Amino acid sequence: MTEIIIIEESFLIRCALKKLILEIDERYKLYELTTVTELKDMAENIDNAVIIINQDQLPADHQNYFTRLNLRHPGIVLFSNRKETEVNSDEVIFINDTGTSVLKKLKKALGPGKDQQNISAGSKILSDRETDVLRYVALGMTNKEIAGKLFLSTHTIIAHRKNISAKLGIKTIAGFTVYALLNNIILPDDINK
């Protein structure tokens, strides 16, 4: 199991990152720290860690620092208030990045989430009709609007949504949207329309 350590002073940013990560896969083991020095107390219990850290909190000699803590090759994801960074990292999330960009970077750094290993063309788990319903839900349409678009009853749309939720283990519209984006059921440009 991948363990994820979020190191950030801001409670709001920690909560936002945690929510995004849990939308990718709720089985990740998450730790929230406010400073990098708190990492010392827990380092011996960490096996396979991805560290998401504010660039301003990253120690200057971070590679040696993590080695001293016996964190041999942690995946490091930086986030920054600046437009550029000089630090080498697997990924850098900038505060002004779009939601889609943040999700893509987190997904790349964290690896595939639940059920993603078995999905090749986006939605083989879902029927074609369920994929259509998911697309419209992810685009923000109501049950009634989807029913009109697909020439189905509202009750049928609700049943499809329940089936989609059961198959994917996702219960929120945000989760459906993340899934649809990650599996190319919708494109980032579709959301901005």
C-alpha cells in the first residue's frame, strides 16, 4: 500500500490535497504533517512513501535528509506558490494550476488508483449506456436533463447512476468527474464549455 505524507502548514491546502487524493483511491494511507521535522518521528514506520510537500518547506539538502531518515527513494511531489521551481522533482503542482492539471500530476505521481489497473479503454467495467450517463453527470447535467438527452425516464437514469456508483465504488459527482477525466470519457475542454 502506498503511503502518502502531506507536509504543509496550511490546514486548507492539506484538506484539499487529501480530498483530491482520496478521490483517486480511498485506500491510500495518508499522513498530514505541518513541518518536515515531524517526519523524523514517523520515518521508521514508512515503507513506500510519496511525499507531497510545499517547496518552501523542503530542506536544502533534501535527498541527504531523506536518506538519513531511511527513506531511500521517496516519490516527491512539490507544490509551489511560485511560477517556476529550480528543485528537481517527479512533479510540481503550482497553486494556480487548473483542477485537471493537479489531478493529472497527482495521478502520475501516485500511480493507478482503485480499479485503474484493469481498465484499458476507459470504461470496460461500465456498459455503453452507463458510460453515456457518467459522461453527462461529469459534465454537470441533472437527472432530468440526462433523461431528456438520452430519451430515457428519470428513474432509469437514477438506476444507472446507482449501478455506476456500485461498480466504481464512487459516490460523489466530483469522484465521477475525476474518473471520467482520468479515463478519457470526458476531456478537460468539455468541462470549460
